[in-house]
Amino acid sequence: MTPQDVESLFTRQDGSYGFARWGRPISPVVFGVEDATLETVKGALEAVVTLVGHQMAETDPELGSNLMMFFFREWDELLEVPDLERLIPDLKALVGRLKAADATQYRAFRFENDGGIQAAFVFLRMNDAMSQIPAEALALGEAVQTIVAWGPKAFAETSPLAVVPESGATVLRPEIAAVIAAAYDRMMPAAAEDASHALRLFARLRLD
């Protein structure tokens, strides 16, 4: 992994650089799954949070829950969720765009005054293809993609996950784990918009 590789993970559509991580403990709530899947999702979050030395909490004193994950069959179901439009502006228009694109997932973030992540919203449309993905892999992938605010092309061509040939287990790719761990270094800022931040991340990568 090169400094350019790290920079590309946080490059926005317009070519600018944008990074953000959580400052407050993560308090998740999951809608639309059975209890067994709920435990799998929370277990994946805990694994990634532990990896970076961050914290989870039962509730957020300001927001109650600051990471909301929704599993559903059709995008129109979101329009029936009470008060969701207060959290996601222009929800109806967004649902229309996602339906037109035949999208299966969408993530939205809210940010603190210092630019760090304040809250995240994850929407997963469980069509036939998505339903074939093992729950452990799906949960781990979402945990990785919400632990920091990645650029839109970060995992467009390569998944952040890999399968161990010997066991068939799904794991986080080592270089992505290293980037996340570096991002939560105590000396690193909660947010950055200068590409020099990628050089600082690269200098902290532990890929051995």
C-alpha cells in the first residue's frame, strides 16, 4: 500500500480529500432483523471498534442511538418509518433516486462541529442477491464502512473483506485494518480535508 492508495480511500467525487472518524462512543440500533442476526451485527461492530481501540455504549446521551441500521425488502418501506425524514432530509427524493438506480445499500453521516462523525445511518435492501451473502460477512462489511467516512470509490472495485482459503472464514483485509487502526491513533485528528493527512496515516500503517 502506497500513500496514494491511502489517499484514494478518502477522495471524494470532486477529487477533494475528506476524512472523518468517530469521537463519541458508538451506540447502535438495528431494525428489521431477527435476534440471531442482531447479535451477529453487534458482534461485528464490537470487533471493529475493539480493533481501533474505540468504545461502544448502550445509549448516546444526546441522540439515544447514533448508528442506525435498517434492513428491508423495498426502498418504499423507509417512507413508512416514523420521523425518519427528520433524520434524513429529502427522504422521498432520496428513495426515488435509490429505486431508479436499483441500489441495494446507502449510508449517510452527520458530523460534529469539529468534523468528526456524530451519527451514521445504514440502509440495506435485502434483495435475492443480498440475501445470499452470509450474515457475518454482511455485518462485518457494514461495520468497516461506518467506522470511518470513506470516499465513494474506496471499495467500488475491491471489497474491504477477504476469505481465508483454508477455513472459508471472512476477515478484514490486513491493509484496510491497518488504515483503520492508524486513523484512530490518538495523535490523529477526528477529521481532515487536506491530503497530507493520508501521508500521516501511511506513516502509521503497521502492515507487518
